[in-house]
Amino acid sequence: MRVFVVNSGSSSIKYQLIDVASEQVVLAGMLERIGQRDTDGQPAGDAADHTAGMMLVLERLGAEAGTIAAVGHRVVHGGDVFTAPVVIDAEVEASIQAVSALAPLHNPANLAGIRAARAALPGVPHVAVFDTAFHQTMPPAAAIYAIDRAVAAEHGVRRYGFHGTSHQFVAVRAAALLGRPLAELKLIVLHLGNGASATAIDGGRSIDTSMGLTPLAGLVMGTRSGDLDPGALLHLLRSGLSIDELDRLLNSRSGLLGLAGSSDMRDVRAAAESGDADAERALAVWAHRIRHYVGAYLAQLGGLDAVVFTAGVGENAPALRARALAGLEHLGLALDAARNESPSRDARVISPEGSRVAVLVVPTNEELAIAQAAAALVA
């Protein structure tokens, strides 16, 4: 079965045609600056809108378009409506629209891609795969914020979590690497990239995760703040920042960028190694926050079989993996230096032989995870 995976942004369409059985990418590409115009008002992007963009994608697919058995769509926010992937119909589209207030930068763009793809490929099933769905197994104690329950219910304020597709995919691969049933394992998955999140997984079920109502909460990210005292937000508002200014501060001017002047971890590491005190402090805050969540989730899980690193930084930065776990040896967490430094791109164990808790590196592949989910649902 071949699944066409679509990740639609406000001005972009990323796509892959994936053969699910072989896990191979048959064709991939991206359209950018959709709907944008230059200073003279002339089209400056690859397409005038998502509908035109999808027709262009079909042209690029050529004869391969006839091999598509299903289309899998990434949707960022499913609210508490969607707990699993679902075949898209008019009712599902309406529900995605209804929860768009919780992800105003993402869901409307995801929905534009869905509508364009359904119009362009009406003869195959379309499946929505939600970033939030995997975390719907969290118990109420982990999901509920301690604010007035009527206000929370009216506005949908609770912890939803994100990166769920990645966390679930990596957990399955980790179990295979360890040669044990996922149902028996207690895992902490650290998805460390420009966006970053930690998830506690007990028997294949998410029981807690660091992101919250939005992807702003939790770990230090490239431009996002992670955890912050809500009183600080009130203080900044009363000090004269507008809502939009505060939004830009937290989403676009914080995290590594705010602390060290760059959102790229490679730049921050290079600056720290050259003696930049701000960059060194940023790395210290980044690692401190990770250790905070590892300790908290070990307590919530009541034991731990493995910590799993994934995503851009987690997969490719041995020194940062070591820094993130430094000082946690008393919890059974240790790294084998040679294994950790290995340039391998495969899933692998990087803890010493016989360690009480395994430490793994497992590459994520959210597009393949979406394709697998879509194929399983329509099979």
C-alpha cells in the first residue's frame, strides 16, 4: 500500500509518497510561499492557494498519483474530540474547524490542505492523524489545570500535549530494539529538536507529557520559552506589552534564541565552547529542564526501563545527550562513551552493557508514522 502524506502549513505543503510495506519514500517535495506576493503584487510563491498547490503536486506525482491507496494528513490539534486517527468526512472537517481556536496558527492551514487534497484526490480515503491524539490516555490528574473548572470547560483549557505521533512511533521502535513487548515497558521519550517535548509512556500509553494546552509549555526550545510562571505573563501585560507582543515574545523570541541569541543548537554549542557565557547558561537551563522532567516522570511511572532520545538534537548531538543526563547516575542512567559517540544513524543502545536503565537513540519518522496509521485504518 502506498500512502500520500500531506503536511499543510499556512504557506507551504510538504508531501511524501510512502510505500508502507518497505517503508521507502517513493517521492517527496515541498511547495513554499503559497499565496504570497512580491512588492509589485505579483505572485511570489509556488502557488496562488492550497487548491492550486495541490494540483501542482499532482502534476509532480504524474503516473505515481494512480498508485495512491490513501492520503494521510497531519493535523496539529484534535482537542478532546479525537483520540485516534480518523477517516475524514464533512463532520470531521467541521470538528477540526471547531477546535481551531486552540491552534490558530496550525489547524486552519491543516484544514486548507485537507480540503484541497480531498478535491484533488476524491477517489481515495483521507485520514487525519492528530499530534494530540496519543496523549488522550493521560489520566485526569495529569491533564487538568487547577483553575476554575467552569472556565476551563468553557474554553477547553487543559493539557493536550503534542508530538504524539513521534512519541508513539519511537516507543514502538524502542520496544523492538529492546526485544520486549511495549505493553511491559516504562519509557521516557525525549523529542529534542527546535520544538521539544518529553513524554512518560507506561505500557504504550502516554501518562504525562511536557507540552500543554499549546506547544509552548515544558522544555526549552529553539524560540519557545517552555515552562514559565503564569504570573510573569500578567506582570508583562501590566507593564505595557500587548497580547500580540507577548505572543511573539514567548513563541518567537524566547528559548535558546532569547537566552543565547540563536535558535540553532549548533550555533549555541559553538558559542559556548568558545567561552560565550550566555550560550553556556542557555545550555545549562536547557539540560536542567530535561533532568527536571526525567526525574518527575520516573516518579510518575514508578520505575523506568529506558530513556529514549529522538529528533534532530536528540539523534545527532552526543555531547548534549551526555549533558542532559549528567548527574542522574544514581537513578541508573549512564552512557557508554563509545556507544554515545557512534555516528550511526540506526536505532541503538548507548548505555553500558547491563545498565539498570537502558538509554537509546531511536530516529523518529513522523511521515512514516502517519502513513502507517492511515494504512492501518483503511486496510
